[in-house]
Amino acid sequence: MKLLSLYLHVPFCAKKCAYCDFASYHGRGTDWRRYFDEIATEIRLWSKETDFGLISETYRVRSLFIGGGTPTLVDANHIEKMIDACRGIAPFEDDVEITIEGNPGTLTPEKLAIYRRAGVNRLSLGAQSFDDGLLQSLGRIHTAAQIGQAVGMARDAGFDNINLDLMYALPEQGMDQWRDTLDAAIDLGVEHLSAYSLIVEPGTPMAARVASGTAIVPDDDAVNAMQRAAIDRLTVAGYRRYEISNYAKPGYECRHNLVYWNRGDYLGLGCAAHSLLGGHRFHNPDALDEYLSGGRRLDDTVLTPQDAMEETLMLSTRTVRGLDLAAWERAYGTPFARGRERALNAFERAGLVETGGGFLRLTTRGMEVQDAVVLELMGEM
């Protein structure tokens, strides 16, 4: 049996954050029931014979990730019913990883108990910062104190696998504030931390602030210094960096995200959800109303070998493990280094890439310029 991961998108939120360009919608509480009815319909369709055959006869589900939006905003019974329905798509592995994303300000003991009953065993909280001023400027609805309270509630509910999302390179954020946030997260003893640099996305309120000069983001040197500070502090605290933005205590790497970086098969359900299944890439519409009207499986594309090679290079070099050179040759019929000798030698001399144990990987410095390294190597394909 092949392994499959499921992603379910819950697009509702209490308030749109200043930096957010995701498919998320606030003030649409009257659409919750209708939305989950539509997801139930989509799940039933995938539970039957499809263009990919009967999924249940081909796959077992290794991970399920419920993202958003803010999934913990909605009635937890919707979440439980959605998870139960997914068991009709394909059998779940005995140790399936089931993650739900949430905002610390939306959790209650009652919701957490329902998630546990439904099989959720991993909680990912959008903490972002432990500085109340920065949280307010980002448009977050929670306070720093509520992060610790949420982790405490989750522990009481039986969660022993918790992630906190943290953000750096925020407007007006100094290194001391970033180190304080790292220390506060470490002190909570969570098993996993994701540390992301702010990306100023076009069309967001944050982009308008930056364009007007009312918000000033750190320069590249400051961004890299913050990333290195995270690596240093988290390593000392017992977290291992296993992907550009992700750190885990041993054994707590996020299985679901590893599927993305290793180009495993995954099926996305709900509006804006993307899929890679049987060599096809497709997605559902980003617009909530279009999804509610039955829009499904847009831009279905059969990936070419070139597409697959580029994706493999781009995604694998995000990981500390790196690109499996033997797997590349098996998949694409040629050694990775062939025709790229000059570029690889230049990157090695510059301290950006290294090889060993059958893998090509980016160094810490190389990860800071991953896009440029990958684009150069793609140009040799």
C-alpha cells in the first residue's frame, strides 16, 4: 500500500492579520455549516471510484493536517465529523499523525477534549511573538500570556506534541525582542518550533504600511542574523533544525510537512487546498463562494520529468538532510552532478553546498540564499 497525506482547509478566522494573504475569511460565521457540508460532499466523492482508482485500495493515510484560517475558531464538532468522514477515503495508519492549527485565543478545554476524542494528536499554535506590542501590530487576536495558557490547557487535555509558529524580521522588531520570544517558547517546553521570516505579500495591509514608510522591515543582514540566533539558541535548547524554518526535539519532526518536502502523495480538501496525487497537481478554488458553489480540482496538470526534477531539487534542498543523490539517479536516469560540475564546485568553494553520505545539502549559509542556489542549478538542467 502507498502512503497518503490529507490536508483539510478551514478558511474562517476571527480577524485577518496584517501580513496574511492566505485564503481566509472573517465575519462568515453563517457559512460554517454549509462549508463543512461541502467538505463532506467532497470527501464522499474521493471515497468512491475516481480517475485515480479507488483510493482506499491503493493508499493508507499517514498524516492529516487541518489548517486555515483558524480551525480552532469553529465549532469543534465540525472538526470531529470531518476527521471521521476522512476515514472513508482510505484506512488510517495505526500511528497516523493528525494535526490541527489554532490561535491561542480561541482554545478552550472543551474544544481540546473534542479534538482528542477525534484522534488529533498534534497541536500547532500560531504564537508568532511573545511581545504584546508586536502581536497588536500584526493584528493578532491573542496576547503573549494566552500562549502559555493555551499550552497549559493542551497539556491538561493530553497533548504531548505541540508546535509553536514564531515570526521574525517584523517591523520595529529588535534582536533582543526576538531572543526573548525564542526564550519564552523554549521555556514552555514544546516539542516543535517553526521560525518564519516575515514575507511582505502584495495587497496586504502590511505591504501598504511598508510602501508608505510607516512600517520598516529589517534588511537582509538583520534577517540572517535573526535566523542564526534562532539556530544557535534552539540547538543549545535541544531542538534540531531539520528544514530551513523548522526545529524539533528528536522524534518530533512534523511528518506531514516532510511529505511535502519529499514530494509524497497528498490530497487537499476544502477551498484553496492543493494536491499532488499520482503525478498530477491540482487545486480547489481559493474563493470561498466558488468552492461553496461546487468548484473543484482546478488546473489539473500532469507533471513532466522536468517539472518533477525542479520540484525535487527545490524542496529537498530546504531540508537539512538534502538531496538524495542515489534516489535522483534512480528516478531520472542520470547522476545529479553531470553537467553541473562547474556550478557545484563554485558553490562548494563559496561554502554554500556540501556533499556527504550520498546527499547534497545546503550549508547554513547556503540556506540563506537557497532560492539563488536552486535557480542556478536549475539552469543547468
